[in-house]
Amino acid sequence: MKKNEPNWLMVLRTVMPLGLSYIPIGLACGVLLHAAGFNHLMTALISVMVFSGGAQFLIASMLTINAPMTTIILMMFFLELRYALLGSSLSRYLKGQPLPFIFAFAFSMNDENYAVNYLKFATDKHWQPKQALLVEHYSLLFWTVSNIIGSLIGSALTINLSVVDFALTALFIYMAVMQTKSRLTILVCAMSAVLTLFFLVLMKSTLGLVVSTLIASLLGYFIERQLIAHKPESHLLYKIHDPTGQSAMEESDK
């Protein structure tokens, strides 16, 4: 931080790499949302209210195949449930903050600005909650503007809706790879794939995705608990890599 540099400029400098990385995927998301039937206003609203690339790609994909609204809501619920865990890891840094501040912070948190704030809180003792909230607002601004521009581009182009399925598949493969930290994660992914095929055939509905995801998550949780309690040296718990850098941040925090 430069001497006498305004706080808003210092935070903007911190979040700029994240903001720039939002532009290409935000444009793509805006184009796909427009192809799924969202006008410019609705694209802006969903960008602000949802603020999650994975969820917004999911919405676009499910709408193009005319999935039931209940299925879309349930899928979003389980997809976004991880924010309860992410938020809890930041709670110690937000002690003493008023309830409206906590609400605003939770409302605008996503995976990427969480990572920026966690790293700053863990490595910079001068990092303040108000600065963390500003990081979230800057990232939300970058994302929303990118989505709106993408929607405008989409209105000027003819988009083949089959691209939506490809984009969603590529996005979730990326998310799965980035979260693969142990052999147990690979096992759970394999179980989830098998269960998904089984329940899709059995239920003949996309609701099978919700059921298979829930069962695979619960199985993974209980298997991990049992291994940690009784077989901590199991090969399934062997760390492959930590793509998020979480371990390094935790060590720095200690």
C-alpha cells in the first residue's frame, strides 16, 4: 500500500486481478443467460441476487431443457450450500460487526472474493472488515457489468443453445478438478456419477440429479469421518494437491 493512498483505491488495487478474471466468464454467462430467455434487466437482477457463476450457468442450462422449477431450486440450494462453511471460516474476523453489516457481507460473498479476503485476513493484520466488504462490492460490480455486456452481445448474436450444455459441463469439470484434494474426493466423484445415472433412469426426471448429489455427499461425509476416526493413515485420505492454497493460508494464519 502506498503512503496516503485512499482506502478505496488500495482495495481496488487488491481486487483488480479478480475483477479482470471475471470479465471473460462474465461475458460468456451473460450471453448464455440471454440465450436462455433472460432480458438485460433480468440478467442484471440475477447477477446481483445470485452472484455465482456456477449457479447462473446451472440456471441457464436447466431452463433450456425445460427442467421443473423445483428441481432448479433444489440444485441451486445444494450447489450454494458450501457458502455456509466458507462464511463460518470468516466469522472470527467479523466479530463485533452489526447485523446489517453481516447480512450485507453474506449477501455479496462468493468463492473468489472469499479467497481474497481469507488470504488478506490471514496474512495482513491491518486488514479490516470494511475493506473485506469493499472487496465483495467491487467483485460484484465487475461481475454484474460483465454479465450485462454479455447479454447485450447475446442480443446481437444468434446462439446455438447446445453451447449452454457444453459450457456447464466444462465449468463443473473445472470445479471438480479444483476441489480434488485427496483420493477420497475422486471416489466420491465416481460414486456420484454412478448414482446420477441410476437415479436418472429410475426417476426419469432431473430430480435424480438432486437425489444422487445428496446421497453421494452424505456417503463421502460418513466415509471421511470413519476413516479419520479409525484409519487416519488410509490411502483414501492421501493428499493429492491443494489447488486452493488453503493449507498455506492456514499455516500463515497460525
